[in-house]
Amino acid sequence: MVEVKFSWKDEHAQLVMLAGSFNGWIPQPMNKINNTWQLTVNLIVAKTYLYKFIVDGIWRSDDTKETVDDNHGGRNNVVFVNSASSLEDSPPSPRPESKQSKQPKQPKQSTTTKQQNIQSQQLKQNKLQTKVKPLSKDKLQKPDYWEERLALWDKIKQAQSPQPGPAITITLPDGATKQGQAGVTTPMDIANDISKVLAQNVVVSKVNGILWDLLRPLESDCNLELIKFDSDEGKKVFWHSSAHIMGQALEYIFNCSLCMGPALRNGGFYYDMATPMDENGQNLTFEHEDAKLVEQVVEKIVNEKQPFERLVLTKEEAYEMFRYNKYKTQIISEKVQDGETCTAYRCGPLIDLCKGPHLPHTGKIKAFKVWKNASAYWKSDAANDSLQRVYGMTFPDKKMFTAWQQELELAKKRDHRLQGTLQELFFFHELSPGSPFFLPRGVKVYNKLVDFVRNEYKKRGFTEVISPNMFNKNLWETSGHWEHYKDDMFLLRVEEQDFALKPMNCPGHCLMYLSKGKRPYKELPIRFADFGVLHRNELSGALTGLTRVRRFCQDDAHIFCRPDQIASEMRACFEFLKYVYDIFGWHFTLELSTRPEKKYIGEIETWNHAEAQLAECLNEFVGEGGWKINKGDGAFYGPKIDIHVFDALKREHQCATIQLDFNLPKNFDLKYIQENDTEARPVMIHRAIFGSLERFMAILIENTAGKWPFWLSPRPCIILTLSSKHDEYAKKLCSEFLDYGFESDVDLSDHTLPKKVLLSQQQYYNYVLCVGDTEVENNTVNVRLNNQTKEYTIPQLIDEWRQLLKEHK
């Protein structure tokens, strides 16, 4: 047996109680002491099930210590609490998927004086046990490589001391000019000359359109733009610099080898580190109490206002600078060509290989928090070393930090994994990781989304098809997937031949086009739509609820058209996209993802032509400047337009995509007969509006938090009876509604009507219909809505529902 301790807010303790429904684990009476719940469970059973219910926790026993995996498949993961005054103040991490079961009623807490005294004593004792000690310098040793690294930095820097140059003119965005001296004047000098307040708020600059350190001297006449935190570029630089600051703390505490530490698109940053081995030959792991220690070290670094310095290194100098770190030397080997240079940045004793730019100094950080960690693999490859990943968040203002914490609290309540359990929509199981089990309520939402798209397909000229799930290796070699996408596919060996589950529908649709040979030009465009099941071999550590899965469906479609039809088909795709997202009330942004640097098929001229056409279509749809370039992120077979949507918490998600493909038609030798009887090759447009239905549902679940619009609701209506003598009328109404195409539930329990109403409201039923003697006599229903009642005839109610369906409300 093993004792499990963990911290959770009261409102989420119900998930722990849900575990009681599993075989082999009967929760024992629990005591809440200092926000810590304690359970005694069978270790084997606990290992199998408990991690699904614990986000902020760790296993503990006399001879066992394992961290709980917060992403189903990573190793040694634990989400931790740090600078909060109590465990309850911890920010949430993404929730693990939970098993579906009913929520038992929680036991009431005793309030006797004796019990209160015992609890008070236990509380004081627990506080003493869990208190994190202040930073102790005698227990931390500077890494051996610091001294040698700093000496080499000083040597190289001395040889690179900039020399003053001629007078230069700096032009500001408003046309104003400032005078300076090349090699001396910095963007920070200009900011100070304009305004002391501006100098305090600026985080980075742009010189002739290129991001530039504020303390880096200008080199010639230039256009200068000063950038604050409120811009996307400012945030990225701020958080990237914050990663370096945290990296310095990690080196000091763990004597580790830092790997990569990027800013994150949705805010914050992380740093991966390879830790040394302990006396037992095991790599050190990031533990619960380490978060506080990191924050203490970071606070010291921030208070020192360490300047960020930039240094240019030759490839040989870079090898020597980072020879203690095999991960950095591998980056140098792969990214820096012989005879070329790279850059490194220093803040305090930290020196890191980096392109920059960075903040002027560490004192710009006004609020810092380490808020979770996970395991990772070097370069996201499970065949490589396992690393420790530590996530952090910083802000230049404490008010921003407070707002972020409030958003995290809201995100915790709206998390689709938690809501999926509470609303009985779906669950996950370790026997099929990354593959959701949709429960009846979840299937209702899922099918309504599919039906919505199917109805639109009929109006827009799409033909639905069904293609196989498994294809021979030869198909994937023809399409290019075997060479460029094989690692992300599930491979099978069948009768001495190689097969793979399809990760996408496009190659199969090419075979469908070929099934009739060369098509006449009048038959184009052909629009194939497919809701086929797709499988992608995502790393276990990357699986995140419904947003990142291994088994999923898309509202996938492929349009085969003539070159002269590209513009009209793209226009129709954009119109379809806007129509759908307007219904859901979603704001979206557009990105043109261009040719990957290495993994692509076809000629560069073909790619350039396709990218130019997509850019023209984007300009027509949203105008110049209404979209961005996402360099190098296109599919291996063609450029694409990625559509990013924002959920209720303003977090960004990539859902829809539109791709222009000249290469797959060439690989499969697709042809059509032109009007003059000559052969020509069609163009292929890949298009998805929802994208992954699973991801789309996750965003909907978090946006609605249980309050679904009627047309999508998993609980559109419930009928409540005043007493058992009205049960038959309620059943009759249920059947009548079904004849009109509307599902409803009925509560025939022995609860009082007020109790039934309360329970129905807590489950967010859209319509709560009450029936008693009056309703039976008049063949009506009494609708409870917003604490008001209104009597409806059945035809009136059906008409209202039909109108809601028509308006998608």
C-alpha cells in the first residue's frame, strides 16, 4: 500500500471521489489538512488509475517516490506549487484526461470543537513540514564550467571591442530624425533622449526592420522603431530573455546542461535541461520544492539587473565555449556552417548560444513564477535523451501577473478535460492512449457538428466519400509520405508487406480521382469530402486531451480543379470558412505557411508559384497586411493557409487549413482532357473548416463551460413531473418531441419538483419543462427559464425550437 498526498482546490476534489467507481480502489475516509488530501490505496491499482485524477501531486511512501505524469506518457512529471503562500494558490496545469463515472456525494465535515482543535494542531504541524527553506548558499555550488566559460567570453570580447565610427542619422517611425555615432549610439540612447518613461517601457528595437538589442550600438544610418511589451515581438523577446534568466537559476541549482529555451506562442516560456546523475546513478529530476528555490535564485538575478551582452563567435570559438554541453555542440554542428559565425548572449554567469535579441537587463522582470514542469525528449524524439522541462511566466508589471493568474483560475474551471468529465462527454483510457472514448452526450455534440457540415456540403457542391483506413507502403511512397512523414504514421506488417494507417485522406482521394482515368474538363471541379478516421503517431508526452490526439476525424475535403478555377474555389473556401466561424462567434487570424527548409517535394519554382497565388487570394479576402507569413511551416507537398482561432480565454488554436498543391497531382499523374482534346494536370486544394473535430470540440467545450447553445446542446430539454401520476404524460411528450426530431430527457425520480429544477439547472439543460395537473389537462408544458415560468402549447414550443435550429442559437 502507498500513501498519496496532493493539493487541490475544493471544487476539484470531486474528481478524486470519482475514482471510487474503479475496480480495486475504494477511497478511504479523507482528512483535509492544510489543503492536502490523503488517500491510502493499493500501489499497483493507484499507478494504473490515480494519475488521471491528480494534477498537482506526487506519490510518496517510505520506499517509493514517483512523480505523477501530467501529460500521459512523459517521464517523471510533476506540476508544482511555488511562490504561493499556500498550496491552494498554485496555478493549474493542463488537466489529464479523466475516467467517466458518477460523482458520489462528499461526506460532510464535522464541526465539533474537539475535531477543530485536532485539525488546528495538524494544520500547524503540516505547515512546518511543507515550508520551503530560504535559499541556502552553502548547499548550492557554482557549476565547474562557469569559470572557464566566463574567462573565454572575456578573452573574445576584448578582441572585439567596437570602434567609434562616423556620424549617423537615425530616422524614427514618425519621420523625425536623431543624430548619433556609429559604434557608440544605441537604441536605448535614443529612447532616453525621447522620454525617460519610454526608456523604462521599451524592451527591444527594430533597425531597418530587423529586431535589435537596445544596448547594441547602431552601425550606420538606419530606421529605428522602439518596441514595448504590448506587441507580439516585444512579448517574444521579453519571454525569451526570461528563459535565459531561469536558465541561469537552473544551472546554479542543478549543475545541468541547458538545451533549448524558447518563448511560447501563447505566452511564457520553458527551458529543457539535462541533469547530472545522483549517487544512485539516476538523473536528477525537478521536484515539488525546487520551484520555490528557482524563484529565489531568479529574484536575486533580477535584483542584480544583470545586463544582456551579445558576442559574435566563430564556429571554433563556439565549440570551445560550449564543449561541456553535447546538446549545444550538436546545434553548432548542424546550424553553423564552416567559416560562418554565430552569436551567444550573457547575463551574469550564464552564457548561452542564441540569436537574440534580448532585454537590456534582467531588472525588467517584475513578476516571475515557475508554474509547471514536464519531461521531454531532445529534439522531441523518443529515441533521444530524456530531459526535464521547466515552464515559467514573467511580466513587466505585477498587475499583468495578477490578471494572468485570474485567467489561469478561469482556465482551470473551463478545461475541456474537466468539463468533459463533469458533463459526461468523453474520457480517455491508458489502454488506448490519445484515443478519446465519446460517451452518449459527447456523441450528440459530435454528430450535430458533422450534420451541420454535411448540410453545408450539399449546398456547396461537395460529394461525400469514404476511403480505406489502411494503405500499402507503395501509396505512401508515391505521395511522399513514406519519405517525409513516416515517423508520424502507425506502420503495420501484413503478409510480408508494409502498410500504414492513414494520417490524412489526400492520397486516397487521388486514387478516387484516378478511378475514372482522364476526366473531361467540364467535370471539374470535383470536391471530395471525407469524415474518415485518421491516425497520427504523436509522442505520448505531447498528448493533451482532445487538442492533441492519435485517433481523430477531420471535416476533410479535396478539390480537384483547373488552374483557371483556383481563384473562384479559393474564394468559395474563404466564404465557407467565414460563414462557419461567424456562427460560432469566433475571431480568427490567417497565416501563409511557406515551403519547409528541407522536407519538401517538387520544384522550388512550383512552390513559389503556389505561394504567390495563395498570397493573392489572401489579399483579396482580408487585404494586404491582414495576414502574416509563417516561414517554413508549409506541408511537405505544398504551401498552406493556417487559420488560428481564439477561445474564450483568448488562447490561440490552429483549426482550419487551406492548402494549394501542385505536387500530389504530379506524383499520381492526375490528368484531365481540355476543351481542345489535349491533356492537362489538375490542381489540388486541401481544405478543412473545423480541422480536427476533436480539437474543435475541445475549444467549444471550454468556450461554453456547459452552457451550450440549444442547437448543439447535449442536454437540450428535460421534462420534470410534479408527481408520479404525471409520469405517463411526460413519457408521451418525450415520444412526441422525438417525432419532431427533438430529443429530451425525463426525470421520474421521487425528488420534489424544486429539487428536480435545481438539479436540471446545475446540469445546464436549455429547457426545463415542468408538468402537473394543469399541463396534463391543457396539453401544455410549463417552461422554467431564468427563474421565470411560461406556459407553452406543444406547437408553440416546437416552432421556437425550429427557429433556434435555423438560426444556430
